[in-house]
Amino acid sequence: DATRELRDEIRRAHDAGHLTPGVLAGGKAGDATQYTMRDVRGDHVGWFDGSETSDGDGGDPLWRRLPDAMKRADTLVHELGQLGGDARHVASRSKAMCTVYPGAGARYVRHVDNPDRNGRLLTALLYLNPEWQEGDGGELRVFRCLRADGADAAAFSDCDGRSLAAADGFGVAVTRARDETSETSASYVSLSGAKDVAEGVRDVVTLRGPDETSDEAHHVAKKPVRLTDVAPLGGRLVLFKSDARVPHEVLAAAKKRFAVTLWYFHGEEVAGAR
């Protein structure tokens, strides 16, 4: 089917050397100093518009399924924009970032796609792993910060470093718990446990770190943080806001994990970032 065919196209592109280790970048538009650090980001990526050829010089088309996948995502975002919301501000789109996590624990630590007004408004992830099963890894983990007062639980709130530190503490505690000789000291309070909310989508935990109080006038209430894992099932499209409302990471992949990522840009913001 189309999912397998696009996955195989990316596999061939990777084998032919068209994908290279993902880089970390500085600068508002993400185009300043670049470097690699596998412990932070272990994927291999390539950027394509769908018109490339196998030899780069008028040979056989490199892609058959990718242009259609991009067009379908564009249509969805356009139709969402007709309904209002953030999608109505979309003015342009990136090339497709085709990604392979090679397994062997490759991951991408928690990050935000638009931490500094670089123009990215919406992130679209198309997963291409039709044989994925529990234990293969590579899940998308979303960190959803809730209102500190518990109100408006359905809304997303900007995440801050103090609140997210509790989520880091959760990860450390889980790792240490695997070692029976280690004593754990949790830096968070668990507010709710695991719950399956859809096929391949699980709320892992909702937690909150201890509030900080320097004096009565400077009481800092940390926001509850909900960790939700999304399995990279073949054919699944995930669309989310690119800013600080949706920090996310890719969990360690035990097997190869294939995906296509598209970013949809806010016209005024991306112009100001360049």
C-alpha cells in the first residue's frame, strides 16, 4: 500500500546516501552554527520537495509517493484553516524532512520546534511503520502542561522549565528503578497513572514538581505536566502546535523508524526570523 511504498522510497534514499545524521542548529531561523550529537539527536534526515531524481541530474524520479503525501497534508491544513484557529495563519510550508531512526537506541531528546519565533506554526508528522509493535520504541512523547489551578484541563498551556523539570525527574526515577540497588528520591508528585486513550496513544502519567517558595510574596506554583506517548503506527498523521505549548521527544528506537515531517509557517513570523 501507499504507506509501505513511501517507507521503501525513504529506505532506498537512505541507502543511497541521500539522508545524513540530523543536526542541531542555532539562530532564529535555524540556519546558524550546526553540529551533531547522537546522544541528543540520533536520526538521519534529508530535505526534499518531491521532484528530485535518483542521480540529481534528470535521472529516474527519486519519489513517487512523497508528492502525494505532501499534497494530502497540505489539503488537510488548508481545510482546517477554513474552520479558523491557528491553521488560518499558515502562509507557506517547508520541504519534507524524511527521517530514519536507525534503531540501537537512537532518540531525540525533549525539544520545541519553535522555541524562539522561528516561524514554525504547525508540525505535521506522517509515520511509515506498518509493522510497528510494542517494544520497537520510537514513540512520540508529548509533554502537555496544564493550568496550575487545574482549570480548563482541555487547553494547552505554555510549558516552563521549572514545571518540565518534574518530567525529567520522572524519567530519571524510572531509569533508576530498574536497578534494584538504587534508592530513588522522586522530584515530583504523581497526580494520575497510565491510561490508554486511543489505539497506540497512552497517557503515561500526570505529575507535578513541588512548589517553590522563597517568601510569601514569591510563591511559584508549578504546572501539572501530562506525558502522552503516541506510537508511530504506519499511516498515522500527527498534527500539533510547534511552539512552547507542545514540547516533545522521540523515545529510544529499538528498530528502524521511518517518518516524514512537514512544518507550516506563519507568514509574518517567519519573515521576521530571517
